Amino acid sequence: MDARDLIESLKADLTCSICQSYFTDPVTINCGHSFCTDCLLKYREGTDGTFNCPECRGIVKDSDLVPNRNLQNLSITGKMLRPHLLQSMVGLTICEQHGEKEKYYCEEDEVLLCDTCFLELDHKHHTVLPLEMAADKCKDKLQDTLNLIQRKEEEFKIALQRITNREELCKEDLHPLKQSVSSEYEKMHGFLWDEEQMHLDRLDQEYKDNMIKLEHNKHKISGKIQDLETMVLEVEDILDKGPLEMLQDMKVILKKNEEVLLQEPEVASPSWATSPITGLREMLMNFHRDITLDPESANPHLILSEDLKSVQYGDARQDLPDNRERFDYALIVLGTQTFTSGKHYWEVKVGDKTEWEVGISKESIRRKGKLSSLSQDVWILVSFKSGNDWFLGNSRDGLHLSQPIDKVGVFLDYDKGHIAFYDVIDKSLISSLSHTAFEGPLRPYFSPCRPNEESSPGSLIICHKSDM
């Protein structure tokens, strides 16, 4: 071991392992390890009279602490002696090339120089200082660096304390924040409960009004039936008379009942007002899916847009391959996406079209030949116009009179077996199908239907989320 190593070893023996500095008022414990008194007292804070040695983890009692004056004196001497020992080592350095003492230091090359090295051209334009001056300069730089490190360390300690403080604040904030959120949802729940009750009360009132209207209509029709039954009896009575009386009474009976015979029965239909549901569409949009049309499934009469977002009927049958997936008779195209779980929502703009079908289909739906909208393989919303009346309804519950709608929302909850159709503009429910045990993949279903003299042409357009 050389002299420098011995000096460093001596320093290590005189250094407290807790503070990493020379011992100050050291104490020695029963295991033989020594520490600064203050360092050990801070280390043992919170203990009940016994603690573990910081070095060997042995059990230490307060009574085992013995002040070590000799170690204190040796530590003071070592601290004072070390710079002189290191300084004296400078004079021991000999230039290997010239055999002279190295008295100088070249800052550019970072090497020690003797007198001969100093005079060589290699260091002519370098900054060369006497060794002690270079050491002082180096010491100043190291001291500046040490100061910067200590300041930076202090910054990080302050930052660590700020994080600790924020942890406490975060813990304190959690409960009131959760209470605030719960309070807001409680208000929303109360508002929605009130709105639901108003909606149900409105339906009850509409039911009563519809029943009164239908009862009045039934009474009116029953009266007409009685009138017709009376006419039947009168005519039958005339038919039993002789030719002369029959001819005389015929003109009277026909004129009397002419007005009744010209009347047509009027069958009243129940009407239901739509009611918007607050927050419905915003909730559904959380499950929005970007649906596109599958060209491989499209009937040859159906024309798809380039972005596969719209479909319309074309009179001319396109020359397309009759692949297994394609509908060859039914005017249907399926969506590309398949669903086997989860919640899904999309919207379809129907515009001024009066006849169309939109909804959900099984992946296994029959593609060849005729297909009824009442098929068990589909759950769809159907629309068509008859005379001046416009009908709308789902494929399972039948149709009812309705007003035209511009945009349809389709919602699927595969896991709960639920499908619903919405009027997007009115934010109201059109119809829903529940408690269906789905099996296998499901796909979006679209049919623009074949236009006729009572229906209007046009496209079914799947809405982009950015356009909603």
C-alpha cells in the first residue's frame, strides 16, 4: 500500500459512517463501532431504550454508549495532519523521463512537469503553474463545485419536502372531492328521477286520452253498425213484399239510406308524443363506433360511396361477383364491423326517405333468396309511407303512425341482450327490444328499400362522429 492509500485509510478509520465526516465527540458501543454522539442520538430517535447498530445491526442499549476521548483526539490530529501529509507527498514525485522533482502542473495536458519538461516546446504555449499554485486553484474549483452540489442538494431536499407536503394535501383533498362528485351526481339522479316520473305521468295521461278517443270511435262505429242493421231489416222487409209495394218503397228506402251508404268507417289510431331524455345522446356517444359498409355483402342494386359511409338504390344491376357473402335478392348491405360483446352506438341519416330499414343482423343471416323483415335473424327499425300516413316500428312489435324523422340512432348492448332505436334530433326513444339472448357475432344492417310511387329516393348515410 503506498503512502496516499495509507493516508486515505487513516481518514476512513477516523470518519463517522453516519455523517461521513471526522468524528466529533465520538462514542463507542459494545460491538466496537464508533459514531459521533449527535449522529447516534438522531439515529436512535423514537426508540424505547434499545436500537440497532448502524454498522452491524447488533442490539445496543443506552447504557452501552461510552465516550471515546482518545478517538476524539486522534480524529482532530488526523484532520489537521492530512493536508500536510498530502502536501509532503508532492515533493516525493520524480519525473520518470528526467529523474527530476516535478514542481509544475500543465493545465492543458493535466500532467506534472519537472524543470526540464517545463522548458520543452510541448508546453511552451500551455498554462503551466507551480504545483502549489495549481493545487490552490484546483482546490478553489473543487470548493466552488462543492458549493454548487450542496446548493443543488438543498434544492432537491426542498423539492422532496414539497412533494411530501403535497402528498398530505392530496390525502386531505380526496374525501371532499369525492363528496362533491357524489353531490353532483345525486343532483343529476334526482333531476332524472323527476324527469322520468313526468315522462311516465305524461304517458299515463296520453293513454287515458287515447282510450277516450278509441272508446268514442268505437261508440260511433257501433252506432253506424246499428244503423246498417236497421237498414238490413228494412230492405229485407221490402224484399218480402209484393212487386208493386216493393217498387213503391224501394225509392224511399234508397234515398233514406243513401247518406249512410256513402260513409266510410273511420278507425282512430292512438297517438303518443315524443319526450326528449336529458343527457341521453351525450351518454350514448360514449359508445360511438365508426361503422363502414361491407361491399362484399351489398346487393348488386345497391350503390355504395367511396368512403363506404352511404348507400342508395340503383335501377341498374351492377356486375358484381356472386360471392357467398352477397345478398342476391334482398336489398341489404351489412356493416363491416362485428360485435360479440360490449355496448355500441352509431347514427344513420335517413333524410327525406320514407321507406328504409336500419338495425342489427346476425352474421349468419341468409344471403340468398327472399328475406322477410320479420326474420328472426334481424332486429330492425322499419319505415314506410302509405297514402298520407307514415309508419314506423321495429320488426318484432309492429308498426305505428309516426312523423318523419331525419336521423336514427342505433344502440346495442350485446351482454344485456338490448337493442334500442332513437330519434337523434328529438333526443327521444323510438322503440327498444330487451332480454334477447344473443348468440354469435352481430353486424349493423342497412336497407334503402326499392323506391315506389309513394316513397322518396335518397341515401342512407352513416354519420361521422365529427358531424354529430
